[in-house]
Amino acid sequence: MHSYIRPGQYVAIRLQSDQLRLIQIVPDTIVNLGRFGSFTANQIIGRPFYFTFEILDASDEAGHQLRVVSATELHAETLLAGREMGRATTWKLAKMESRCEQIEIEELKREAGGAGKDIVAKLLESHSAIDQKTAFSLAKYTLRKRKKYLKRFTVLPLDVGLLANYLIEERDAQRSMELRDEHIGLIGCWGNVHHSGNIEVGEGMKPHGRYAIVDETGGLVVAAMAERMGILYPHDADEEPTEEQDAPAHDVAESQHTNGAPKPRRIRPQPMSATTNTITVIHPYSQPNLSLLKFFGYDTNNPDESHPLHTRLKSISWMQLADPNSDPLYANEPPIIPAEELAELKQSKRTAYYHKRNRWARVKAVVDEGRAGNFDGLIVSTLLEPASVLKTMVPLLAGSAPVVVYSPTVESLVELADMYSTARRTAFINKKRELELQSSEGEAVDLTSLHEEFVVDPTILLPPTLQTSRVRPWQVLPGRTHPLMTGRGGAEGYLFHGIRVLPTTQNIQAAGNVRKRRKLETTSTPISDRDVEMTS
């Protein structure tokens, strides 16, 4: 990500009260932070990230003024708070010892203009029982008042982790299926999602880095996986497209029949044209719900052609995957118009013709590629029945491809793990052998009974694993250690993991080097006449 704030991008603002706000930096607009105040967006454009700003009481015609809080001031206040927490004396002694420290940061307070700090100081002076507080209690009280009255905020670059925390803490958590940051890390780890390179493969070679995703979190899972693949942020785009690879067909045709003179064609990247390092989203609607991608500079309704997701994010509906001929976009091929007739058409009609042809070719190529399968991984985060999703998608995976299913509750995943258990797999193999034996003897075999008893094929995915993880904040202090009791509840969240395997069609017989057993050597000693006399 860029190290400075740019116009048009979304940023995360962490307030003094530890609250998160997501705003879009639009020039010449007012950014309203509620009771903390407001400021103009132009005051932070071009500034580096991680700067701490303070809204001053003084204002001009455009709005409130901002002041950059220096690192020296922040460190001085942190050290002062730490010393107060470490003291075991009473408030009176702490007040006497801190006068020198107050003198050290007095000049910093004058520069701040007293915004918010005078209120905190007056509250401390007017507290009737301030001398009865311990050093630790006083520090907590002061910190609470500082978070309430100081008008400070820090501008942070927006990433997937901050967006997930913002959706859980500040917005409707069910919109993202209560997906937490630790779950996102586990999904990417168990799914083996990584950057697979942008080099196009040659003829006869297998494309790599192709992941299938079923996402109903508004695009949060897609954004997390794209971040691991290096195709989420606008600056991750590849080099400028070349004319030979990325120029669309209608631009090539228009350059050949414009009054006999070649027209300079516009170089534009083809959407969904990449073959490696791609994400294929399977969705049940006319288009996928990926609204959260707008926070990272990509709007699915009005995509930016320079964004890396423009060529590497593909979408297929369940109808196209199951029966593509029932989809009019796939089945109805626009008729081919000869070049002579195209030259006589108006430019608007000619452009519409090329638009239809390119859209049909794009849909056909993506659907055929998806139905061919050979994906390198499958990630599912949906409210649908997971068994029905895996029944269709697991056969489309390549060998050793990981499968990860997220669910906020455990019941559906427990049932899914039972479908791929060892007992189910053994019963499936025995049932299948019995039907094959009956078929070889000439009997009519009905395979529907096998599919009714077993929803999924338990022999192509193993070993089924179910796990969960939750990071809980703890408060560790001298003499006390306990979790914070004000933490958010909600769903625990569970993950199902398995590996796609290719069962063999032949019987496997294990044979090794047979080691001959070593014979015991026996020795015999001849008996002499003397021994015979002694025994007699």
C-alpha cells in the first residue's frame, strides 16, 4: 500500500476513544467525526499514514484546524502515564513528584492550544475524592477522561484486518457472517492461498494459482484471499497491457475499416482474461455481491480497468455451472456479421455488435474454464447447505487441492465431517462394490440408491478436520491476570478442512522384500569312550 494519503481512497481513522471510522478521501469535502469535530479532507491529503492529528478549537472558514501531534509529545504522555501506574504511593505524593514532569511538557501543551486538555485538568482538580484513589485507579480514570475529551485521531491505511474489525465492532456483524480476523488468517493458511505469479503459461501447461470461492460475506473473503495473492490493491497491477495480448476484438476491427485509414486503437485490458493467479466466484444470483471491494478501489458495478481484479476476478453462477445451455448469455451466440456489412453500419451499431460478441465470448470462456475444473483450492463461506456445495465443487478440484468451509455455527460442519468420516467411506466403498458386482452379473443396477444414501462421495476428500480459534484480550497487571469482561460475544466460528484426493480404480497390493528367516545353527560334539564310562 502507498505510504501517503491519496484522493479517492478509503482510509481507517482510529479516534482517541479507540473507535474506528472508514471514510473516503474526497477533495474539498468536510469529514465529520461526530462529537470529536470536523475538518476538511484537503488537510490530510498527501500526508503520511500513522500520523496523529488533533482538532483545535480554533477554526477558519473551511472548518476546524488540525495540528500534527509530534512523537515527542506522545512519548512524553505515555511515559508520564506509565510512571503514575507504577507508583504505589498516594495521590498527594504522586502529585508532588509529577510537578517536574508537568513542567517538561508545559511547552507542548501551549503548542496544542489547550484543546481538550484543559477539560481533563479541571476534572482532576474538581474531583472530591481524588486523594483517595490509588495510583492505578488514578491512571485508569485519567486515561478514560483523555479518551473522552481529547480530539485526536490517527489515519491508518485500510486493510482486510481493519475492515473485518470495523464490520464486527461498528456495523452489523451478521453481514459478514461474524468473520473475525483470526478466522481470515486460518482460511488463507489452510486454503494454501498465495501469490502464484503473473507469468502466463504456455500451451500444454497447467495454469496455476486458480482458486474457487463461494462467498456470502459481501466480498470480505474475496478481499482477504486477493490480499494474499497480491491482487487486491490498485498499485499491485501488472505492467501496461500490450497490444497483442490485451487489445479487445472490436478495437482491432475498427482500426481496419475507417475510410481505408487505420484508426489508432485504444489499448484496454480484457476483463476476466487472466489465466493464472485468479479468483473464480460462484454465486446464486445474476451477479455476485462483492460490495466490500469498493473499500479497496474496485467497484463491481463500475470496475476500474487499471485495477488487478479487473482481469483476475471471474464470476460464474450456479446455473451456468450446472446447466450452461439454460443461460441465454451462454447459449445465444450473436450471429457473425461479415466485414463488408460491418463497414456499412453506423459506428454505434458496430460498437453494440462488438460489445455483444465480446460479452458472449467472455462468458463462454469463463464458464467453460470453470466447468473444466482443475482448481487449486476451494474456499466456502455461505449460508447454504455445505454438503450441496461440496458435492458440486470438490470434483472440480485438482489433486491435493485444499478445501476450507467456514460457518458461524458448528452444527452444519459436524454433519459435513460425518459425511466424509472413515465409517461413511467404508460403507460407500462396500456399497459401490456390491452394485458393481451385481452389474457384472447382468442384473439391472439402480445407482440412485447410492446417491440417496450418500449425499457426497466420501472417498475424494480426506481427512475431515474441524477446528476453531478465537483471540481473547487479557488484562495483565502486577498481581492480577484476567480476561476483559467487556469483550464482544457473538458466534464462535468454525472451520472445516480437507484435502482433495484421487481414488485409484485398481486394487493395490502391497509387496515388499521378503527376508528369509535365518536358520539356527546346531553343533554336535562326538562322545568319547571316557565319557561313556563316566556315564555308566
